[in-house]
Amino acid sequence: MLEHKINLQVPLEILNTDNQQNISISILRLDKINPLISGNKYFKLKYHLSDAIKKNKNHIVTFGGAFSNHIIATALAANLANLKSTGFISSYDTTINSPTLQKAKALGMQITLIDKSLKQSRANIMQRHDESDFYWINEGGYSELGVLGSKEILDLVNDLSSYTHIISAVGTGTTIAGLLSKASSHQHIIGISSMKGNHTLQQEIFSLLNTSTTPNNLTINHNYHFGGYAQYNSELIQFMNHCWKQYQIPTDFVYTGKALFAAFDLVEKGLITPNSKILFIHTGGLQGNISLPKNLLHFV
Ligand SMILES: *Cc1c(COP(=O)(O)O)cnc(C)c1O
């Protein structure tokens, strides 16, 4: 259904990493799918929408922040599927009207702000607002249906088995769970966590995959959060500007900028074996850069 409206012809771009170790980084540009349903969000949403339609639910309801990639992607996906949508936006500023929320509203999403300081549980909000035509999607699309869609990301790569490493940014872990279940056991899957010290992540990934044993080809790296979720410093911004100037690769400061920084840093520090072939998944999210001060980035 969404397939007919979304362009999945995404290029694979190969970077010369200028190293002596003969390591290449190929970037799967999922950011090019669509500026709003960008990157991994398309894959995480597609089976939720078809499930909603199957169950005769015509109103998609979900949670997110005021600059959330998931919110804007859900707004457009629901719009394209002719479904209603509502976003519960958790914010300390209960009057916030970010560009992301304005666009979501323009796409027909009803926005309900919830006061973050009240620390209301999701379950409580769901209980109070549940209506019979509502189809609830977890924040960030965390679910087995999200994993099912994320498995299809690697179908876009022709010579998949030639890659020794697959690197991606991680939020809820849904995308990396999909990558892991599609990849072969000889491929190292490295997830770069966008949060600081999110040590329940591994468990959450196993629970999505219905496994209790650690797949030994998965590593979650917690060292590249740059101060925490949606935090940044000048080193990160400089790196993102460098990637734009050098390779014309735009990245976002919450996920892909940090993950690509990590990929280069791991190579530079000799933590990736020589002659490796890295597949980097550009998970999109560029719209979130709108929350940065103007002129910080040399691209938009
Ligand atoms: C949402 C998002 C992620 C995180 O994906 P998960 O499946 O939640 O781990 C990574 N990158 C970008 C650009 C995102 O928008």
C-alpha cells in the first residue's frame, strides 16, 4: 500500500576512508526514501498500517517528542493510507509548536500535548484515551511488526553477503533487531546507541526477537552518545559538516551523525579488522536538524 507511494530506489554510496587498512564504508542512503517518512521509519511503520487496516481501525495513535522523526513519519504515512492520526507529544513546554508539529498538523495529524513533568505513564494515557477505532503504535515503532518491516531494509542491498560489518544508529533497538534477524552469522552487527547508558537496550532487543541468548554477532556500543539523547558538541557538528563537504553525505545530529562518527572512529582506532567491508545504514532523520541553531550546519 505505502510501497506504491514511496520511492525505494535508494543508492549505496561507497566512501574512501583514507586508511591503510583497506576498509571500505558503503552507505545505504535510506534518507533518500522520502524527506518525511525517512529512513528506517518507513520500514517500521508499514506493517503497523496494514495491520490497522486489516483490523478495521482507521485512526493511528502514537507518542513522540516535539521534533520526533517517528511523529512526522506517522503523520505522513497515515495520510497516504487515508487513515486519521493523533500524536501524543510529551514536552515540558505545553505550548510548543515546533516546525515538526506544524508539518504533522498540516498532514492532518491531531496533536495533543502532554505535560512531561507530570510523568504520566503511557499505559495510563492509553487507558484514558482509548477509542474503538484507535490503533496504537508504540513510541518509535518498537514492536515485532516494526522488526518485521526492518528486516526488509537489507533486501535493498545486492551483494549483502560480501559485507563483514553492518553499522546503524540505535534508539529503541527495533531496526537493529530487524537487521540482526536478516544478516548472516558471519556478519558483525554494531549498533551505536543514541542514548546515554541505556543498558536495558540489549534486553529489549532480545525481547523483540523472542530470544534469551545473546547472538554473538551483535554489539551495542554505548560510547558515542555525545552527552546523551539529542545532545551535541562542536566535535560532532564539525564532523557532520566535514561529511557534507567531503562526501556530500548529510547526517542528523541525533542518530546518523553520531553513528557515522563512530564508524570512522572505530576504523581509526584499529577496532575493525583490516580488509573489512562495512555497510552503514543511513537511517534518515534529517528533518530533526531543524531544532539546531541556524547556520551551525552547512547543509539543511
Ligand atoms: C528513529 C531513528 C533511529 C532509531 O531506530 P530504532 O529502531 O528505534 O532503534 C535511528 N536513526 C534515525 C535517523 C531515526 O529517526
